[in-house]
Amino acid sequence: MISLAEHDLQTAIDKAIPEEAHPIRDWLDPLILEEVGFGDANALQAVNKRRPARGISPSAFNATKEQAVRIGQLGEELLNAFFGSHVLDDIESYDWVSQVNAISPFDFV
């Protein structure tokens, strides 16, 4: 098994040519996933437009939202561990801002 960069995943999905309403297409726009995680109504409408025949139930929406929040938190924890490992000598210090301010435009500064 190998890890795929976001670009490689995008390329693989594009080559597979899934139908326009296929849920995998939601993964192609991380901004929409993040906005859904924050409960943005416009993001929900964008996702629903991609799946016009199916829509999304309130429970499925909540599950997707909770999953996006979990993935975001795990990603931040991973990055925090990486920064804390001091692998990059160029980083003298950092603050995990999103743990103090959930609406900060940056997770770390």
C-alpha cells in the first residue's frame, strides 16, 4: 500500500471518470468539505447540486459533517506532532491557534 498525494488522488479519480453525481467528487473539493464541517448552507447546496437525484438526508449530512470535523482534528493533531518532532529546523516555534480560536483562518501560526 502507498500513500497518495492529493494531486495523485485527483488524477486517479479523473481517469476513472465517475458520474457527475458520484460522492467521490465531494472529496475533490476540500474547501467544500471544510465548509460543510462548519455548517455552511451554501456548501450543503453545492453538495446537493452534485447529487440532484439523491439529495442527502439530515442524518447523512450530520454524519458527513461530523466526519469532516474528525478528519480536520486528526489532521491538526498529526501536524502538531510533526511540528513537535523538530524534523524541520527552520521552525523555531509555532502556535496551534485553532485550539484557542475555532474560527481562525489558520490552524497554526
